[in-house]
Amino acid sequence: MVRLIDEIYGRESEEVRRALKANFTEGALQELCGEEHAVLYVVEEDGKIVAFLYGWYFRYVLTIYWIYSLREFRGKGVVKALLSHAETELKPKGCWKFEMYAYAENNRFLDFSAKLGFSKGVLIEKSMFGFKVQNIYKIIAEPDAEKRETKIKIIGEAGQGVKLLSYTLGQVLAQLGHEVSLNLAYDASVRGGTISADLIYSSRPIENPVIDEADVLIKFTKTRDWFPAKTLVIDESMCREESLSCSIKTSQGTSYGFEDVAVQLFGSKIYINMIALGRILRHIGINILILNIKELLPAKAIEKNLEAIKYGFSYRDDV
């Protein structure tokens, strides 16, 4: 990966390449490939890997992080074969779109992608490292409304930052070209009551902003009320007797000990929301490297909030 990063990102600063190498070490890649939504396809010749595709399949969309072939195999159709194989594998599972994010100034790659059927989407003016990023996508099937929409429900208590979490997540999704709806609801209590956020994002205008069943549920409060969710449940303070990296399975999904991490690593439980934001972005397949999240955060404690997001995402600043 070190050689690959130096080749692909040779025009970028040492800071950029160092950060990429830190986040895509052999151990980090093994961890990523072992996650539920990870997709990895390889092309081998004589027992040697000559090309590979790594991506994230979530809610019927494949986000391709890396697609690469050795120089001597370029122009021989291996990348096209990888994409064709991915389509054959994922289309029966309901996949309707492939997408990638590339340097906006890398015209050679963008032209090559266009020949493979990709179109230009939203232009991100400024990534984490300051360069422009171009979204490109390929529609491989016509989706219904249910496949186009992703519904995220966030439930917490007053003071846990549910509003900031949901608002920042909504801004990130809008920045990536999605239609976004966000509704906040408070209970009758003035202080100490619960607050919930219904966030929906879609490739088309959203007709119904109310969530009956969530695709992702983030739950910070221990109230008995439970909300139906399809894929993931995140609930704080479930791992108090375990290590900071504790992640346990429950009948509802997966739970993380956010409060312990916030207090012990960041000094206050107010950072629960930003740790959760990083984890959500990772879960839904949004790479924080392509974003300039810092510009979306309030000025107060901005650096610590950014570090909390990175921690939740499992982002590494340096080797």
C-alpha cells in the first residue's frame, strides 16, 4: 500500500501521503476488510494479485474506495473486469449504483471512468487536505423509492448534543449532493427530557420526512422505549466494565461504550455526539478524508470535536 499511495498521490504533500499511509496500514486494511459492509475483489495471475477493488456496500450502493491495477496490466481490461464482477455479485442483492470520489483535477482518471460508464456528480470544493474532490457514479439498475432513501433515527437526552450531531451529519450529506430532511422532536420536559432526530437522505426529493422504521438507530438514552431499526443500534454506556474499545452484540444490533470513551479520552461526556458522528460516517461508507468537516463544526472546542470525530471513525493522524 505504501508504494500504491506514493504512486496515486504523488502530486500531493508529504502530509497527505503520511496520513493515508497511517490509515491504510496492513493491519488497518485487514480490519476494514473484515467489517460487515466491506467488499474486496482481486484479479490474480500466476498466484500474484495484479488488480483489486475495495469498497463499502451499504443500503444498495457500492462506494469504491480503491480500484487499482499494476502498470503492466493497464489497458488489458482488468479494471473493467473488476467492475463487471462487482455488478454481477451485487446487482442480485439490490445494488443500483456504484460511486467513487476522485481528484477533480485528475482528468485522465475521470476520462477513463467516463469510458466505463461513470458520470460526474457533486464537486466537493475542499477536502480535509484542501484539494477539490469529484464524485462520479454509475447507475446499474433503476431503484425504487425505498432503496433511494436512508433513514437515520437519533434518540438521546437533553445535553447530549443530539441537535449538533444530527445537524452536522445533515450538512455532510448535503455537501455530498444528497437531498436531506431533518426533524427534531422534544418531549414535554423543559430539562432532562428526551430529544429525537429523524434524518433522511436520498438521491431524490423526500416526500415523507417521518421515519416509521430506521435503517440506522443511534440511541443515547436508556429509556425503555425502543424504535424499530433494520441494521444497527448504537447505545452508550453498554461497556462500562470493559476496555475503551469495547463493542458488544445485542439482540437489537451493535452497541458501543461512547460515554466511557468520551470521559476517559476527551475529558467530558459532551463529546459522545462527535464520537458517534465519526462512527456513523464510517458505518454508512463516507470517508472523512474527502470532507472538510472542520468547517461544519462550531468554533467552540473545534479541535477536540474534530479529534472525537476522527476517533469514532478510527482515523489516524500519523504513522
